[in-house]
Amino acid sequence: MTTTQHQFILEPYKGSRTRHRCPGCSKPREFTRYIDTETGQHIAPHVGKCNRENKCGYHYTPRQYFLDNPTEETRAWLQSDQHLKTYTPPPPPVDYIPPRYLERTRQKMERNNFFRFLVKLFGEAEAARLADLYKLGTSKKWEDFGGLTPVFWQINKAGKACNLKLQAYNPHTGKRIKGKTRIIGKQLLPNGNLTQCFFGEHLLSAAPSAPVAIVESEKTAMIMASIKPDQVWIATGGKSGASWKTNPTVYHALTGRKVILYPDLNAFEDWEEAARNIAHICPQVSVFKELEQYATPEQIQEGDDIADFYIPALLERRSNTAQADQEAQEGFTLPPGWQWETFNFKHGTHSQLMDSDGLPASWNLCPQTDQEKQAVSIALEQLDHFLTHKFDLQL
């Protein structure tokens, strides 16, 4: 048997016809077969490597095949050093963080500084929905502004926790606190073979046909998931977070998806390169550049992202709601026996007008005097603001 250097190699990708059903996990178009570079022919149907290294790990090399199927020719090949050039040691199995660690962080949400900011933007109900959707956690690592540290879990498409990131936030401005960022999976599993994945990757399985929107910041992914829910918003955790632009084990989660990249204002060139890197697995990849048309020089210098363009308007809307509550209490004289009462919620207060019977004025269907009619009208208007902006309901 004549041998040449690198005689057996994994077949280069030339479209879906060069990828096959894996004999290990039975997934279609995930198996790369070895070919003989002298003849261009495959060795045997089961000699190759599964692309799903973390979830499957099947890898049957030419050397293993020839050892299992010895002939005079293969013995000669094994006696040479050629097999050393094609053998790839199997990767160690990937470890995942046990679910109990994630569940422990899903507490004290009322003190979570990023959750507090979400409440400022959307109200308590929507903030809670987003926190549940992305499995937002809380840590006591840093205490700032009377609150605790947000935990952003990296959960893969199979629902397994790959890693977790701590990032301190200012609950009033929504800005990161510099110098307070940690990826701490190794602290939980010191001897574990851990990987990273996209933040929000677990949501891909729930919406298999929806476009995938990729941003840098976990904060931005969660905010935009409320503003544009027709897309699945995931985050890299940084410009090159988790080596997502070059690491196939990370970007493989995007296979077959329509992808829209939303880079920060100072990262367009890098993400255009990333778009080219993943184009072979995605039917459509685009880079959203419209932000440049509206950005100020200061925003470009700061590296603002798409959420930064929405946040001021969201805060103004919430501020107007609070102002409406205040104005409702001013400018008119209460009917005799009527009074304002303040009710405390987990993340704020709400003032409500009560009639002389101790019932909410908005319940009064038969006001007797013009003064009572005016009071009921104000109470109903205030209730409309409260339901609309806190719970997204309409009267």
C-alpha cells in the first residue's frame, strides 16, 4: 500500500452532501467522513467524526478502523508513522453545572440591581417575565446601591448550564460597574471541563423558525426581547465573548438559522468578519448598520448599542406615569370623608383615592356631587395609567 503524507483526512466541507448521518447520535448532516487523498474515496461509512463534539463525541479514526479490520496492506500502513499524522485524541467529556446551583440564584430578585432597572423600564410584571425567560439570577458577590449582583447564566440549546457570569450594575442608570465582572463556573466545578455558550441560547429551541438577533450585552438581549419579541435575542457576553466568532462548538448553535448581528457602534468591522465566518452554516446572515445613521460622535465613542437608543424613551414613559399619579392628587379639593391611601408593592408604591366608605373611588358608580364626579374621573384616569404602564393592561 503506497502512502503519502496526510493520506487520510476529514472530508472538507462542500455543502450538505459532504455531511452525513452520525452513526453515534443518528443526527443528520452532522457526520464528517474520512477520505483517502490519493483516491478521493471514503474509507467506510462509519469512519469519521461527529460535529457535535459536546453532545455526541463520536470519532472513529482510520487507525482504529484498520486495527479492527487488519489486512496485509493496513498492517504495512500501521507499521509506518503515517497513522500518527491523522490520529486526533478524543476530546474530554464536557461537564455542566448542576441545576441546583442555578436554582439557588433564582432568589432575592427584588434586590437584584439589574432587575430593579428592568422594573424602571417596563414595570414589575414585564421585568419578572424577562427574568424568568432568561433565568436571571442573584449573587451576594457585590452589594451596590443597596442591591445585589446580577447573575447571567449561559444555558445551551439542550437546557444545560455551561457557565455563569456575574456583572454588577447601577440600578438607576442601567450601566455596568467597571471592574466587577466575573465568569465563575470554575469556582463551582474546580475540576470540571466547562465550556461557554451564548447567553439566551436555550431560547433557540423554543422558537426554531424565528430570526436570531445577536448582541454583545446580556442586558441588551433582555431589554430588546421585550421591545422586539418577534426575534430570539441572545448575547455573546462581549465583542469576542466565548470565542463565538471562531469557535465552531459555540457558533454551531446557529446552524440553519436566519441571523441578524447587532454590534455595538464601535464593532461593525469585527462583526462583519464574524458574519462571514458563520455564513456557511446559516442560510442568511446580516449586520444591522442603521444605528450609525442616528448616532452622535459621543455615542460612537462610548460604543452604545441598540438598547441605548430605546432606554431614554422607556424611562421617560415611566416617569410620565409617576408624574400622572402626582398630578392626580393635586389641583382639586377632596369630597368630605375621601382620602388618598398609599399601597406598597415589592418594587414601588401606588397611591389610590378612597371614598367615604373606605372603598376605591374608581369603584364608585354613582357619584352624587360634581366634586365626587371629578374625584372619580381622576381616580379612573390614574388607574388607567397604573394598569397600562405597570401591568401592560388597558381599561
